[in-house]
Amino acid sequence: MSVDKKIPEAKNYEEMAEFWDTHDLADYWDQTEPAEFEISPQARRRYLVSVDRNLLLRIQRMARIRGITTESLVNLFLEEHLHEVEAQPKEAKSAGSI
């Protein structure tokens, strides 16, 4: 690691995400520390949803490239899209924009 490569302070999760979307953790590994956490089984619910086969294959491929599970990528996409839709003015929402 070069001396000038420091993990920047982030004001919010969006800034953190932007940084890590364009940087490799391996370049900053020596600046990390172990973390302990527990995941509650009640934190998530599973739903059966039909997905077009070609769409699923594309999502699975993209998840592999990003090194995350298909489920995580689907949740990320849903969260991002819902955030965009919720940020639209009421007129655009009532016009049938999904």
C-alpha cells in the first residue's frame, strides 16, 4: 500500500458506497480491523417471486462479478429503485412511473 492511500472519512453510507464502488479493499486491507456481529433470523423474510429466466441469469452473473450473493444484489437493486421512485415528485408517481 502506498502511503497516500487512506480510507477517507465518509459523511454517510452513500459516500462510503461511492468510494468502495471504485476502490479495491485489498489496497486498504492493513487499515481494517476485525468486526463481530450477529444476524437475527427475524431480520429478513423470504418471499417466492417468479423471475424471468434471462433476467435471473443476468442478475446471477452480475452478482458473481461483484462477489455478492444474488439475494444481496436483488435487495440492493430493489432498495435503489425504491429510493429513486420515492424521491420523484407526486405527479410522476401518479402518472404510472414504476
